[in-house]
Amino acid sequence: MNKFFLLPYRKSDTHKGDYGHVFVLAGSRGLTGAATLCSLAALRVGAGLVTLGIPESLNPILEVKLTEVMTFPLPETKEASLSFKAKGKVLDFLKKCDCVVIGPGLSRNQETQRLVRFLLKRIALPIVLDADGINALVGYPEILKEIKTDLILTPHIGEFFRISGISTEEIKKDKISVVKNFLKNYNIVLVLKGYQTIVAQQGKIYVNKTGNPGMATAGSGDVLTGMMGGFLAQKISPFESAKIAVYLHGLAGDLAKEEKTEYGLIASDILDNIPKAIKKLLA
């Protein structure tokens, strides 16, 4: 096994509860694919259980798309995104879970974004925040200091610009310095996605070397987010969960490229190659 990436040991006498329960808060009308990819990715890295919280009118669709993932229909807005009225049900359900993933396909509906900000201040479990979950922080960066639990924040450069105010040109010029300076103010794990994705925490930084341009495709980030949640549920630290997920995500993409090429590669190819990537890591 690669000494830098230690996966949790799985005993012979074991059951699904030993490997954690991930709650995924994701999806809206037209964006059920993001929720699907994220949820399945959490299972593919070994999480024992995954439940997807989804707007109630979309639940029949997800019941068809997902076999191994449980669904939890929640109150919705007129646009079929999550309603602020879902807050009580979400917080109550989280008592059964080990970590929560927020963001893929949630939409930028103002009520949904308000729900995200409300939950972030109250959730006690480790959180992975991605996509429209990150967009909920635009104009509200102080929330990052109000969160009382472990947080993995996963922006691409555009999202990082929107929450930090640092121009994309400045970010691209010296990503490592920008990340280090940003983390002086926040006790979080930051995953700055893109070419040679950076995983960083105060005092620690990892620059990933796996992956290829074919992974610049819709849904790729949703797979990565689910992988991080899956490792968090197995009681791996947030920094290590992010580091292992980023590495394996890129490796799965490299394995997919061998068959599909950089032009034909899609996000579900990355998802399908996660087991092969894990097998290669364990060799």
C-alpha cells in the first residue's frame, strides 16, 4: 500500500454500520445528476450507508436512478429546490449520520441558499461543502468562522474568487501562497480544484499529481465531493479524507482516460473506475 494514503482496515466480522452513514443534501429540478453522482461516489469509496436529501417532487426520479442509496424527500420551493422549511427535518435526521455533504446541484434559489447558511451554523457533524453550497457563502464569508465543526471546502477557482474576493488572475499566479494566506483566517480544509488540485489546512499543504484534462467535464466535481464524504464517514480525518479522495479521483480519471480518451471521458467513467483506482493504490 502507498504509505502516504492509508485506507481504513476492514475486519472480517463487520457490518455496514461500521463504515459510516453519509447524508447528502443535493439536487434540484434539472440537476438530479449531480446528486446521483455524489451519492454513488460516497458508496464507491466504502461508506456503509448513504442517504440523499432531495426536494420531494424529485424523489420518484431519484428512486429510479439510485438502487443502493436511500432517499429522504424534503419540503421544496416552487422551483423544486430545497425549502427553508426543510431545516428541522434535516437537523433531526442528522442525528443518525456520521457526516454531511452539502451542495451538488442545490441551485442558487435564495430560499435554498438561506437554508444552507442556517444549517452550516448548527450542524455538529463533519461537513463537505461544494458547488451551490459554496455559493451560499458569497457575501457571507463570516460564516466560515461561525461553523463549529470540521469543514472541507471545495471551490474551483471561480468559486474561490466569489467567496474570497481574490481575483482569478492573482489566484492562478501563485495558488499556494494565496491558499496559505487565506487559511490564516480559517480553521478549515481547503480543496482548490483544478490543474494540480491543492489540499491544504493551516500548516499542511498537498499538491495532487493525478488527473488529466478529460476530467474537465460536468459532474466530475460531484464525484470528488461524494468521495470525500465517504472517507469522512469512515472516521478518516478531514485533511486525509480530502487528500485521499483527490488522489483517487485523479487516478480514476487517468484509468478512464486509457479506455475513453480525454475527449470521450465523462463523470460516470470516473465513478466506475474508483474501485480500480483503489485496487491500484492497495497493490
